[in-house]
Amino acid sequence: ISHFSNSDLASLSENHIKPCLAKGKRQKTQGRRMFGVVFPNRSFPMDISSFTQIDTFHWVLDMNTFVGESYHQIGDMCIFLLNNFTLPPDKALAVYVQSPGSPFVFCGAVTLQRPSAVLSLIWPEPGGQMQLTAPDSAAPSAKIGVSVEDLVALPSLDVAAEKKIERMALKVGENLFNFMQSFCGVDGSKLVVPMDILDRWFKKFQEKAKRDSDFLKGFAL
């Protein structure tokens, strides 16, 4: 999982992350108490035993074992630290998603100050590596990765939600542009629209939202 940042993680002491540094059977027992996840409307709470531990600070959930090829329908995940797991204040538990054949993409994180969060999972398009797979080998699967990382190295605690807001704003702007375009006139080198165009657009926007409960949902996808 080369996409995960692993810098300076070796400096964590046993007092900081005891479950991570435990050995053998003790590691498996304590590791289950580090964090849990829930997929809203999709699953019961799942502990770390549902994940494959790659190394001391990295875990992966194979979505093939969970939902198969319909992984892209999983749009949200709640992740939470458990009470007996003490994460250092300068560290975060970061969440990534990976579509088959694509790199891991950062979605957000939880910290000691923010011990739980519902993160939007923005799945990237499947990558070209799928075409390079040998015929007799297993097809690449979608995965969710969890990693202990430096808090300062992360761009945002909920980057996927920020991207969703950005896409929503762009879609609303596109809707307004298309509405205005249908009323445009030309005056020399200028496009001319009625003075009340914004009021007319907003009224129509509100009316459509009241009639169609799925109308606004389309802006959030």
C-alpha cells in the first residue's frame, strides 16, 4: 500500500499506541479494540478483525468479501476510535479508498479530538492496471485502507465532503447558466438577459425541489 504515508511513524512509543506494537496473539487481541466502522444502512458495526493487517500501521478491507462488484454503491462510512485506544494528539487514523486497478485516494480521518466521523467515500474510476492482469490471476478488487499517519501531513479531515460541496456548487451554477442561456439575447458583443432572470430561476428551482424529492439529491451525487 505504497500510497499510505508512513513517515515518522516509527517514533511512536509503546505508551502511545500499545495495541499497534503488541506482538503475536496479544497483537491480534488488542488490535481489535483500536477502531470500528459502520456502513450506514449496509452493515452492523465491524471491528478491526474484518480488516487485513498489512503492517503495524496499515489495514485493508477487501470490498469483494463485503459487497462484491457493487462497491461503488457504498457512499459513506462511519469510523470511530474505541475508548481504550489512545491515539497521540499529533496522529490521525486516515481512510483511503481504492477502485480496482486505481491508486488509493484519501477520504478523511479521525483524531483524538475528533474520535468519530461519517466520511463520504468518493470512489475513483477503475484504473488501467485491470487490463494488465494475467488471465489466470484474480481480478483486482476495491479496497478501503486505514492508516496511522501524521496529522499535519493530511490535507483535510474530511476531504471527500469538501469535494462533494464543490461539485454541488458547480452543478447549481450549471443549472443557473443553462436557465439564463435560454433567455439570452445579443446586443452587439454582449449577451443580454432579463433583469428578473435570477428571481425567475430561483422560483423555478424552488418549485421543482418541492415537486420532486430527488431533484436536490441529484446535485449532491
